[in-house]
Amino acid sequence: MEEQIKKPKKRDGIYIVIIILLLGGLAYVGYEMGETKKELTNCGNSNIVLNQEKDELNEILKNTGIIAEADNQELKENLTSLLQEYSSIESSNVDMQDSIAAQKEKIANLLQEVEDLNSQKKKDWGKIYKLKKETETLREIMKGYIHTIDSLNTLNIKLKNTIVEKDSQIDNINKNLTSEKDKNKQLENTVATGSVLQTTNMVATAIKIKNSGAQTETNRTNRTDQIKACFTIIENKIAKAENKTLYMRIIAPDASEFVGDSPVLFNMSGKDGQASISRQINYQNQNTDVCIYYEVEKEVLEGTYIVEIYCEGHKIGKTSFALK
């Protein structure tokens, strides 16, 4: 019998290739699993080292007196007390209200962290120390809020007292100006917001210009060349520091107004007004001495003249003088 040689089938070759690929894939997966296991082992070792270092730091914090058991026990109590104190702060300033609300939210979050720490079996003194310092910072911020609010209240009281003095001066000048009293009452309500400028020590006089150019005060109509008003703008920390335009209004005894050839229009207590003259000053939130001069261009009558000063739509000063 002749020996017959079997030829390998094509399908068997495909199986061999598949088996080789599978073996190669398994070898690669095995290698990757080994590398991953090494990384996990390294991470675990690093975690152990970090925890050991953390434990050592905790011991240092506790043993050196930087943090104590009392600090941990008082932390929740201090945060709760601080939250109540923030809740008791009252302010009409919207920005300050928003800031206070943000600080209260921070305190609530810190209280939750304290609760989480207390639920742990092992004390994290480093975290406790951090929470203690954050509590102290929040308390200092609260003190700043209280100081700011007290300063604003004190300033409002001073402004109100100034307005009362002005009302008294106006009453002494002319008891018949009841309409002006109403306007000043409205001005009081505006000034209560703490942003309206006010004046003090306001004096108005007529000026004679000599041939030499020297100035001298006069009470005679035929000698009057200028009308001068001098006053002090009171320090106001709330007002915006910037260039401000002052308007002077001069009212003659016959109720007419002194105006130049070029009208000076301005906002006069909510309505359109015409000033005798205007002047710009640089106001930087401090007492500012100002003098305004008006060159007389019309007939000067005998009698009492009223001089008013306006700024940003508000009347901030008023006085009078008499000419013979």
C-alpha cells in the first residue's frame, strides 16, 4: 500500500494564526495587568507614607500646643455663635448685605466640615487648626463690617445735626420763607442717605473794585461791582471724590435773578433753574473752602439779597446780605 501524504487544509492555517494572535493578546494583557498592579502597589505605598507623615504632623501640632483638644471642642460653638452674630448685623447697603450673606454661607459650610470631622474616629488636627484659623478670619471680617456701619451711622447723625443748624439759620434770616422750609425738609431726607454735600459758615457780601485792583467790602448799591459768596463744604466720606460743579443763584429784593449774557442752566431741586454763575472744584471727601465771585451787570437795588449754592441738583447753602 502506498503511503499517502495528507495535505494541510487552508482552514487549519487560519486557526493557527488566530491561536497565535490570541496568545499574543493574552501575553500583552498579562503584561499590562502586571504594570497596573505595580502602579497600584506604588500608590498604596505612597498613600501609607503620606498618612504616616500626616499622623506625624498631627502629633507635632498637638504636642507643641499649637492646637489643643479645647480648640476642637469649642470650634462648633464658636462657629455657631459667629453665625448668630452675622445674622444680627443690619445694613441698608445692598452690597454689604450680599457680602454678609456670602460670609454666612461660608460659616455654614465650615459647620458641616466640623460635623464631618467629629464623625471620624481619628482626629485630623491639621484640618481642625485650619478651621480654627478660618473662624478667626471670619470674626475679624465681621468686626470690619460693624466698624463700617457704626461709622456710617455716626456720619448720618452729624449730617442731620448740620441740617438742623441750617434750618435755624434760615428761620432767623426770613420767617416768611415757608416754601423754602419745605424744600429744606426734602433736602434733609435726601442728605440722610449720606451722599449729599453740605456747607457751613456761608457768608455773602458786595465787593467794590478800586482803581488799584484791590477789593473791599461795601454795603452801598452804587459801589457794588461784584457779589462774593464764601463757604466751607463739609467733609463727607460717602460722597464720590471727583470734580464737582457748584452753581450760585443771586435773587434781588424785587425777586428778580442776576444772570449773565450766557445763561447758566442747571438742575434746581428737581426742576430747571438758571444760575448767576458756576464754578468747578475738585472735591476729595474733606473740608473744602470755596469762594465764588459774580460780576454785577444789572441795576443794583436797595434791600436784602438772597444767595443760594447748588450742587448735583441739591441746594447745599443759603445766606443773605443787605445793600443801602
